[in-house]
Amino acid sequence: MASDPLLSTETKITLVFMFFGLTAWYLATEYANSDVLELAALFGIGIVLPTLLNERRRHSRME
């Protein structure tokens, strides 16, 4: 049997931050009513942050 995990660590990080990004976007729509804050929450937390973390992890493994 293969001992490879079903999901890679990068995928797990991305999924967790997608959940946080969607949650932050929902909370921003409910309470802040600011389009800029909504986009910052959705893209910043849901896309940019996990990408930066995964790239940092990838570069630290190479060194």
C-alpha cells in the first residue's frame, strides 16, 4: 500500500485559507458593507495568503 497522503500539505493550506477567506468575505458583507474590504478579505485571505505561505514553504525546503 502507498503511504502517500490523499491531500498534499499545500492543498490543505489552500483549503483552510479558502474557508477563512469566504468566512471573512461573508462577515465583511454582513457587518462592514464595504466593497473594498470584501474584496480584500476574499482575495487577500483566500488566495494571496495561502499562495505566499506555500511559496515560502517550498523555498525553505529547497535551501
